[in-house]
Amino acid sequence: MQKINIKAQIKKLYCIDSFGALMIAGGSWVALLAARGFSTIEIGWFESIFHVVSMICEVPSGAVADVFGRKKSMVMAQLMSMLSALVMIFTDSFLSIAVAMGVSALSYNLASGTREALAYDSMKQAGTEEEYESFVSTDMIIYEVFSSLATLLAGVALMLGYKKAYLIDILMGSVALLFALSLTEVHAKGHENMDVASRFKDVTIGSINFIRDNRKARLIILYNALIGAVAVLIGFFLQAKLPEVGLKAIYLGPALFIIGISGAIGSKAITHFKHFGYKSIALISLCGVVFAILSVFMGNPYIMILGACVGAFADSFIEIRSDVVLNNMIPSAQRATLMSINSFTFSVIMIVMSPVFGLIFQSKI
């Protein structure tokens, strides 16, 4: 077993998420597509396509990480992200944009679940797994801050045009790739003496049995996905809707930045609620998302921004606690696969809800 420098390992994961999130085109893709002439309904379908691909590839990608290695999966995630940006630069039809969204989804799949599994098992090997909630919180804050910085530059992305904006994304992805290549590999335990076919069989059967037999895990996964889907979709479509309801274009970037920072605050706030049970955290988050939904129908850009901020806070608030609770329940050999089922559920819900939200935001609200 290779010895892990846990501090270096965690710092590298933080750096990957920092540069991976600081993508100005990815942070304002809805606004860029709207500027290219695509309607909010078409954008809603692009989001659904992303999640159809994500749904299909999510669990298999988690199994790939468990079988072949988490580091390899993280490297491939960065490569797919850069490929998606390239497709966006050189194509302009509905079909080609759909392909780019599919590649982007695959990038997301390869990293989701894998990042958490690599961090948790690295910390477990180093004997510091009790610090996992702190890692998840800090990682989420980093992601939210840097992705918010990317959306803050939405106006810059629109000014540069989508081609130059996506070139900057490729540069950021290249830096993240270098950090991914420097990670220390941590393989799932229990597969040391198995061939590849046996590993896949073991991961698949073990994951199915776990989900089938663990009702609490199923409920946590479903609830977390519902809260997250609503908050994310409100944030996405506000990119196109806020200017329509009176917000000056110059304020769009700052508004999206504030929404993202609200998510980061939620990620930090949950660390101060260690003695609150999961049901209490879930109720607080539900209230926040209900307020976010109601704000959409106010027609006032500032109330809509406030609602999106509360929704983003609620999403991060419940997501961090869900991640910690699930990881404490999941066996190492199926960790990436089972965490991918969490993302799989989110994708299924997003597939259904994206066109619905597209219609809602297309209407005169």
C-alpha cells in the first residue's frame, strides 16, 4: 500500500476543484447560449440532455473508478471537460451543442462520487476520516467561490464571445489536469485479488444489495436530489430571466456571484450544526427551497435574487450533511459507485424538471 501524504492529497483535490470551477464560459453557459439565439426552452432541453447522458453514465463511471482507480477517473474527467469546451467552440447547431453537453456530462460523471471516494478513503488510510465533514465543507466552499467568480465574469464572457470564453475554460482545465495527474492513487479495498470482470461483478452486486436493503440511504439520496434540483434550476434560468424582468446587464454577473456565495455560506454554516439531526437539517433546507420557488413568481428581480440566494444556501446546507451521512454508511469497495447513485438520482429528477422550469421561465412571470 502506497503511503499517502494526506495534506498534499487534499490540497491537490482543492486545487482541482478551484481551477475546474473557474471556467467563465461554463459558469455562464446559459447566458452564452441565449446570446447565440437559443431560446430558454431549447436551453431547458440542453440541460435535460446533459442529465440523460449523466443518468446513463453516472453509475457505470462510478464502477470504473472503483475498479480501475479513482485517480484515473479524475484525470479522464478533466480531459472530457476540455473536449466539451472544444466542441462548443467549433459547433453551432442544436445537435452539436447537444453533443458538447453530453461530453460535459461524462466529465461530471467521472468526477462525481470519485472525488468523494478518493478523499474519504485517503483520509481513512491516513487515520483522519473524522475530518471528512470539514473537507467536504471546505471543498464545497472552494467550488462555490470559484464558480461564483466565474459567473461574476459573465459580462466578460459575453463581451469576449463564446469562442474566447471557452478557450479560457480549456486553459483552466489544463491546470486542473496537471493536479489530477499528481494525485496519489487509492484503490477500493476488497478487489486486490480479483480480475477486472470479478471486480465489476462484485461492485455491481454489492451496490445493488446496499441500496435494496438500506431504506434510510434511499430516502436521503432522493431528498437531497429534490432539494438540489430545484435550487440549481432556479439559478440556471435566472441567468436568462433576470435581464428580462428589469435587471441591468451589468448587474447580472454580481447577482450570480452573490447567489453562488450564498451556497458557500451554506456549506460553512452546516459545520456549526453538528448536533442537529438529519431531519432538522432537512426541514431547514425545505423551507429555504420553498421560499426560492415562491420568489420566482414575484416578477421582481431583487426578490428573485434573494430567493435564489436562500435556495443556494439550503442546497449546500443539506448536501454537505447528506454526503457525510452517506459516506459513513457506505462500504469502501462500492464507495464511488454508491456515491454516483446519489448523482444518478439527481440527474433523473433534473431530466424531468428542466423542461418544466424552461416553460415556467419562458412564461410571463
